[in-house]
Amino acid sequence: MTGDETKHLPLEDLHRAAGARFGAFAGWSMPLTYPAGVMKEHLHTREHA
């Protein structure tokens, strides 16, 4: 898929402002990771779910 065929999320600008790293998935540009990292997200979920 070429770059001009890639779909973008309506809130992509907010994800970029949060420092998200993007990757292509199923024709979409998707946020994959954030600067805080997966471990911080995991711990937050464990402590607050």
C-alpha cells in the first residue's frame, strides 16, 4: 500500500501530540507506542482496574 492510500484516524493529531509512534495496520496509520511505554500502561491498568 502506498502512502496516499493509507487511512488516518480522526484523532491522529492528538495521538501525535502525545508522542505516539505510528505504524501501518490493515490500511490504517495506527498509533503503536507512546513515550511512557507499555510497562507504565500495564501498571496503571493493574493498579486501577
